[in-house]
Amino acid sequence: MLAPITNTPRDYEWGSTTLLAGLEGRTPTGAHEAEIWFGDHPGCPAVTADGRPLGAWLADEGVTAGAPAHLPFLLKLLAAASSLSIQAHPSRAQAVEAFAREERAGIPRDAPHRTYRDENHKPELIVAVSPTFTALAGIRDLDATRRLLGLLGDGGQVLIERLAGADAAAAVRGAIEWLLSGDAAAAIAAIAAAARTAQSDEFADELALIRRLAADFPGDPGLGVAVLMNLVTLRRGEGLFVPAGVLHAYQDGLGVEIMAASDNVLRGGLTPKHVDVGELVRVLDPTPGPVPVLRPEEIAGVARFAPDVPDFALLRVQVRSDAEVAVPVGAVAIALATAGAVTVRGGATGEAAGLAPGRAVLATPDEDVLTLTGSGEIFIALPGA
């Protein structure tokens, strides 16, 4: 069975006013349009053609009978025009333990100061749809960070001293805890001031971002955390995978994002929302290293992004007008168009749905194979191996 699904954009302040409208070929409304959710997550479930929330439709049609109550993944279109909050997510074991702790403490699940909304982890993958997509992800090599901090005056020097020590991960963890403690305001102000005039061929992009963040989030301690992070620019079709504990903050661009279905977010600045410093530091992976770019496996024109998690995999399919593409799925799947005009046909029922950019259809597990015809680009979300 195929079920077309739709949703309305979420209006977060960091959202773009043009990217989603441009993808869908409509006139911008002038409002911030940050994300469109294609899934049954109760926070903003997609809607089927008959007006039912997707979760209710799945239950009514027996798709989730004898299975988990919700899809294991949430698929999104994400359109950023300014920085999201710096954040990390817990492992499953950490989430189970901490959720139980907050339950015992009697903290309402919708309380602004509550950190754990469920018992799940939240690994994420984003694949660029715009020509470029920029993000902060993971901790930069400390030698490079020291070179950058050397351009940032007294505030940079203070942070260099905080990063001293033989154990790089321990030094990073301590520096982040200090930056978010409230005691680093003078150093952060000095870094922002020095960045206004600092110049460097090696760090031109990083300095430009520091200046932008300082203007958008004046006095926010997350600016100091951002200085420690890798800056990456994805090209269209490239993916970034963020496992448990890895700091990240998407900056600019349009992408298809897929994640485990969870609301557990540990914030680390660039936000007015609650920052639980102790819990962030506890789940943080502070190990310096390269950007966690995920290379897809490509077979017969289908690029498969398959991180080592059971919750999801994501396929990117280029469809040409001179050939059909048969994609085995074997599980509940959601197909989302991002370019051209593509028809999706189910293998069992023969039902078909035509998709334009920004449109999606859910295929029930009995369809087994989705056949794609037309000309364009389709992303297919499905459970992981």
C-alpha cells in the first residue's frame, strides 16, 4: 500500500524564508520555515490524504500491529539560515538511565528544564540538497585549534591555556565545562572582539562564522564551544553522520535529515533554551578528530547511506527518463522527492504515486520493491540493518 503524506513547515527562528519554498516551487510566505517532518513522531506527525495523523493511519491499517508503536526513524527536510543550537545526543544506555532518573524526580516531561523526553538515542544523518550545506561537527584537531585561537587575542590565549595537558579529550571536556559555567564571559567577549579584525587564509571561513555567531548570539557561551569545533561544507549529495555524544550545530543550507525517533537533546549554547551543563559534559565525546562525513555505498545508481545503527538507512536515487530503477525495501519506507518529477510504484499492489519536490509517500512493508520512473531525485528512508 502507498500512502501520500504531507506536513506543514515548523517555524523555528533559525529557519530559512526561501529554501523550502524554492524546493517546492512556490512563492515564499516571508515566514521562517525550518523543518518539514515526514514521520509519525507525536511532536509533529505527518498527515495522510484522508486527514489522519500518520501514527493513527499506521495503527488503523495494521502496519504497527505487533511491532513498535512508532516508526524507528524520523525523516525531515531541514532548511537553515542561521545556526541551530550546539547539541549532542545520548547513547541508548545513557538515555534509559537518565530518563528513569528524571521520572523518579517527578519532572514533567514537557517541562522546559527537562532534558530526557524518552528512553531512546538520537543518531542523525543529514545529506545536502542545496549546492552547499555548512555545519559544525565534532572537535577539531587541537593543533589546528591552537593556531586559530592564536588569532583571537587574550580570550584565545586563555582558551589555549585551558586546552593544555597530555590528555586531549580531558582537556576539551574541561574547557567546555568552563566555557558553559558562566565564568568565561570575559574570555568569550574578548574572542568576539578579536575576531572582528582577525585575518587568516587558513581560517577565513572559521573567522567569518565566529563573527556571524557573535552578532547573532551576543554574549552566548556557545561561541567559545563553536571555536573548538570542526567547520564542514558539504556539497550536494554528501552526508554527515552524527553518532551519540558528538557536538554539532547545522549552520546554513537545505538537507534531507534522518534520525532515530527521539526528543533527547543536550544543548551546549547558541540558544535561549535550557543548557544542562553537567549532563552535556557527561554524555559528550570530547575526542578531537576529523569531520564525521559518511560516504555512501553506490550500487546501480543508488547511493546507500547506512551508518551502524538499527534505526535507519537512507537511499539517494537519481532517476533518469530513459530507465526505471527498482529499489528493494522489504520494510516500511518513506520516499521523498527533492528534484524533478518521479513516479513511485509499489511492487505488491502496483499502486503508484507521482512525486514533485517536497512531496512524500509511505510504502507499507508488503510492497517489497519500489519502482521509480521519470526524471529526478528521490530519497528513501527505511529501517537500518
